[in-house]
Amino acid sequence: MNARPGALAWHWPSLGASRCGAMTDRERLGLPDHYIVHELHAEVERACKVLRREPVEALLETLASLETTLSARIASGNLLALAGDPRIVVERPAMVDVAGGIADIGLDACEVASVLDRFGELGLERAWIEKECPRHRVELLAYRIARFPVTNLEYRAFAIDTDHSELPSSWHFRRFPEERANHPAYSVSAASADAYARWLARRTGRGFRLPSEAEWEHAAAGPNGCEFPWGAHFDPALANTAETGLFSTSAVGAFAGGESAYGLCDMAGNVEEYVADEYTAYPGGVPVADHLCRASGGYRVARGGSFARFRDLARTRRRHGHNPVSATYAMGFRLAESP
């Protein structure tokens, strides 16, 4: 196996668009027919054994350090989940201020061919990228957006306080995953994400809600409109996507160096994030009735990609949503706030 951090232990197949719909999720993700231990998983296990007696302060330092390995950061995050992660405070989520102003949102139509060329082996359909067109200007009021997506620990507090009936399907047998307390909650509906935001707003008297699609994209792409939160080129060491090979959530903030210009973590990979908007064409654009529309009739937009999807969904402009016919859609959310 290749020991380079973030390297894959197998080769990804070419996912031609004509075949993609007929493939199983296992085939689509390039997973082998038999069980193997990915090198990254083995490295995380070794790091856990080394770090397991470290105090919380040392684990936090390791988690945030660009000088440590990805496996050590993932291990530190997992250990913090069990020790109690002081970064996660249900009624005081870490929020980042984003100034209002004019933001350029979306993709110029002349760039569609370039995107398809650069991500061609992933079997993208042209219509999926055309949903990002045209590039247009949106006036944003000042807002705040959460540094991290909402975690399992936070969702548990909501579920207990409200008797909310929908638990994440990733909580197997409806058991709260203590070992993933500081990982993003995922496999919830957009309605539950909205309900969580309303609940926290009532509890705190603050203006919590989901971000608009334009707010999310601007916060992820930054003032320079980067293709990925950190810059122009994809790096599997900076985002928890299928290329990284973890195939599980990671503690929020474990992919140090992958933050957006506003210091926001996990806006590429880990879990897909619902925004407040239902899918419609951008002003001047053409509606795209793709597989998501055919499956649901309409859908809430999600952004950012996930551990179970490829790097194209981690692009800051990519518009996506939940597909009910596939198990590889890890749907989570992060909060925004009107000051």
C-alpha cells in the first residue's frame, strides 16, 4: 500500500456518465470486492495508541496544528470526542462574522467545459455544472456563520429537549455515538435542520437559521472566489472526501489547512450541508431537471461534498442535494445567524 498520507490503497475506476447510473454505490466509490485495511485507517489506529493518554489541551493543540500528520489530527479528534471536546458548546456555537456587500456567486458559462475537463474521470454530466451558471452578483447583508457544522453532541441536546422524532440514520439502532460526539451530525432531513436552527434560536434569543445559498458560497469561496475553500487546487489532505479514503466523518476541524479565507472548517468534505434555499435556476439561468429533480420533484440545495463523495462536490460553487435512492449522501448542516 502507498503510505503517503491521504493516498488511496486502490485505483479509482473511470466513472463514465453513461455507466454511472447503473453502478452500485460500492462500484461508484471504487471500493474493492473484499475487505482491506486502508493505510490511513492503520495510521489513525497507531496514532490513537500514542495519543490516548494525552490531556485535552494537548489533543486540541495536535488537532489544530499544521505541523502534525493528518492521521494524528484525526486520532486527536476521535479521542476528544470521548474526553469531552471543549470547542463544542451547544448554546454558544463558534460563529464567524462576515461583512455584508456585493458577492460574485456561481460560474461563468464559458468555464463549464474547463470544469468538465478537469474532473472528467468522475463521469460528470454537463447539466450538473450548468446549474452553477451564470455567475451573478448578490448583495449580502452582514451575517455570521458557524465555524463548524452542527455535531452529534449538539443534535442530541436538541433531540432530548424537543422529543424530536427524527434521529440521524447514522445513529445506528438510534444509539447516540459517543465516539463521534464532535463529528458532524448527518443523515438528517432539511426539515430537521430547520427545526434545529429554530430550537436554538428560541433557547438563546439569537437569530440562528440556515445560511442562504449565496451566504454559504461566499463564506466558503472567500473574497477571491476560490474554487476550493483553501485555493485553486484540490488536495485530499485538506478535505475529508472519497479521495482521502477515510469513508467516515471526522471530528470537526481535523483537516487543518483546509479552512476558507474566513477561517471556516469543513466547508469541503466531511458532510454535505443543507442551505436555506430550494433549488431554482440562478437569475438568467435555465432550470436543470437532473436526477435529483426526477427523484424528488424538487429538493433543498446542499453544498460542500462529503466523506462519501468525490472532490467535484467539494468545489465551492457546486450545487447539489439529497438523492433518496443512494446511501452515499451524507447530509448535515451548519448554522448562520442574523446579527
